[in-house]
Amino acid sequence: MTTYRDAGVDIDAGDEFVHRIKPLVRSTFRPEVLTDLGGFGGLFRLQSKQYEDPVLVSGTDGVGTKLKIAFLMDKHDTVGIDLVAMSVNDIAVSGAEPLFFLDYFATGKLAVSKAQQVVGGIAEGCRQAGCALIGGETAEMPSFYADGEYDLAGFAVGVVDKPKIIDGKSIEPGDVLIGLASSGLHSNGYSLVRRILFEKAKLSVASKVPDLDRPIGEILLTPTRIYAKQILALVSEFPIKGIVHITGGGITENLPRVFPPGVRARIHRKVWTVPPVFGLLSRLGQVDREEMYRVFNMGIGLILVVPAPSSAGVLKKAASLGDQAWIIGEMVPASDGTPDVEYAD
């Protein structure tokens, strides 16, 4: 008799996995969650009476090739934080409160303990963001993935009152740009990172270099910073005109995504200290400065566009929330032939 296990799919392992992660998932629940883990769909009751005109905001993303570092390190308890961060930060920049998150975990052969660590990270990311992990999918696909490897994707749903949507339309010359520190590379540019460090420089995840205070693998696996709660606190107190999550494309490509016609940004790069890992990558990979700012966040994970009179208050509030923040530039009038983002050094 042939069984599903003979084909490489272990139903019993899947059942054991679900049993193990139930406490992790439940730890993220909000009062609006109406279902437990194991149903066909997650139910979430939107408290619409709290809003004048509620608008749902959604976002989806993955972790990308940062997962390759987790495989090399055999460390799987942080990439779930990255997964949540990439989606919730994207929806939070519109002023939305993240409500719930769902994940997709796919692997060739389910390793229950490893997968449990991953979901533990997802649950931690949801707690940091204040959203509920209300469901997901675990796919075991024999021969589809390399032994010991997996892929992650997820999506988040949030809500914002329509009159309070932050869309950048009111940005004008004279507004100030405030940058909030990243925790490192976050989850972007890792194909270039691996090419530079492991292929060209012949380093390993265990390598120690003078520039860094920890082995390279630990630096590269630092989780993406989740800004959702900070954003909600700031927009409740200050007139934030635009917010930018610095992901793939770096500062150069992401900042103009919130600009209305007629404006551009001037960035002062000497205002903040760029973390050493970026200098290491630039030097070892011979990557020029402009390319670095088009690929990586360079130490700035979030940029707020605020009226100049509000800048001091925003800086003070950000510091009270545990964030390093700097005035990194200002908005200026657009002119023909000039880039959307100008770097003044």
C-alpha cells in the first residue's frame, strides 16, 4: 500500500507542527479575532464604529534571499520578524493600524522544530506590530526545495480613517525630512550582499572583520525594525505629511514615491552615521556611493515628511519611543533636469 508519506509528505509531522505553534499564534490575538488556528479562514471583526470612514489597507511581501543567511547559520527564530516587518511597515506608512497577518511557509520536507522557530519569529513580529496572526499555510512539497531550505511570504491588513490617510499630496517646499534609524540591512539587497561577502571576498558567516563588532552572519541576520507603533504614535500627535519605508531601491528610489508634482528632496548625508556594514560592502565590493544609496537603506529605515515647525517635536517624540532620529534634509522646488533626490554633501 502506498501512502502520502511514501511520496514525501508527512501528515503526522504537519499535525504536530500545528499543535506546537498554537500557543505562539494565540499570543498575538486581539479581541477582534473570532477564530482559532485550524479553521479554513481567519475571522476578524472590524470595529467600524471607531472610524468615520474606515479604509482597509493591505500589503504583501517576503524575506527574499536573506533566508540564505538563516540556512547558513542554521538560525531560524528571526526571519519571521523580517517577514512581518516588510508588510506591516508598508501599510503603516499610510497611517494604517495593522490588524492581522497571515503567512505562507513552504518547504521540501517539514522539519517541525525549525518551522516552529520560524513561526515563533512571525508571532514576535506580530506582537511588535500590534497585529494578530490569524492564519497561514504550511506547504510541504518534496523535491521542490533544496534539502533544509524553505520560503516565506505573508500579507498584512490594516485600517485607517479616510480623512487621516497619509498620501504625501500636501508635501511642499520647506517641509523637513526626518529619518529614523534602521537596525541594519533590514531585508533588502541580500543578493548583492552574498555576492560581495561570500563570492568575491570569500568570507563566511563566521568571519570576523575589524569593522564589525559581531561575526558577519549575526550582523546580516539582524531583524528588520518594525515601525508600526511608532508611526501610529507620531501621526496621532503631529501633522505628518508623508512617510516612506526604505526598502529595495534604497533612499534614492523610495523617497519620490510619496512626492506630489513640483517638489524634490535634498538629503544631507553627513547628518547621520552610516552603520559600518554598509562601508564594508562598498569597500569589498567596489560599489560606488550612488549605487549604495539606490540599493540599501544606509542606516535610515523610515523617512517622515513634516512641516518645519513640527520637526523638533517629532524628534523628541521619536526619541521617547526608542528611535534614533535626525533631520536629514528638506523639500525644495522641482526644476527641469534635476533628480527627484539630490544629495548635498
